[in-house]
Amino acid sequence: MSEKATKAEPDADAALRADLAEIANADPKALQPDRPPDLSDEELDALLAELD
């Protein structure tokens, strides 16, 4: 492996860690703005009962 490629790897790792940290700390609505609101357990049970 060349010296240049070895030197670039830590930079790529740092960039990836920064991206992952940004995703982990992001508001879920910002990542999925069109996502419907979470349903309560009772609402989910009612919907599942309708499928039967």
C-alpha cells in the first residue's frame, strides 16, 4: 500500500465517524420527515385486529 493511501485512511475514518455521530444525534423527524406519527400500543392492536 502506498504511503499516500495509508495517510488518507485516518481522514476517511474520521469523516465516517463524524457522519455517523451526526446521524445518531439527529432528530428522527429530520431524517424521515414524511414518517407518520408513532402509534400507541392500543392503536397498533386495533390495526392488527382489522387485518385478521
